[in-house]
Amino acid sequence: MKKVYISGAIAHYDIFERKQAFEDAANEIRNTGLQPVNPFDNGIAEDAHWREHMKADIKLLLDCDYIYMLKGWELSKGAKLELDVASSCGIKVLFQH
């Protein structure tokens, strides 16, 4: 089954709203027959440093076939980095409408 990494703004936003947005995206992806990969499930403690999250997230991303950019991704340093990694590694990019 093809895997889709979910990318979007997290830091500096309401964490509960962001978790819900990522979970909604995961359900959307699941409904298309693909396997969602949610960075909230990266195994790193929520209060860990941003760099630790990015290291874990990029490892998850590199094992995926697609990256799904949530609305507002342009406002996120991490999402921009993930998009750059995906594009550089030949991972197909999808954008939320």
C-alpha cells in the first residue's frame, strides 16, 4: 500500500486544532485507499525540541511515496523543509484543496 506523509504547520498554533487537522487529513487519505503517515505519531515526546521532531519526521517521510501538504503549509519552516526533502528525493507532492 502506498504511504502518504502528512505535512503542515504545527508549531506556534493551537496543538489540539493541529492534531485534529492532521487526523482529518489521515482519514481523507485512508478513504482513498492509501496509508497515511502522521508526524504526530513519530514516537518523539510532544515537548521534545523541534530538531528532534524534524529528524524523526524526515525519517518517516523518506519511507513514503507521497507528501500531502495541508493548507497553510507555506507558514511552516518544518513543512517547507519537508517539501524540499520530498522534492529532492523524488517523492510525489500532493496539495490539500
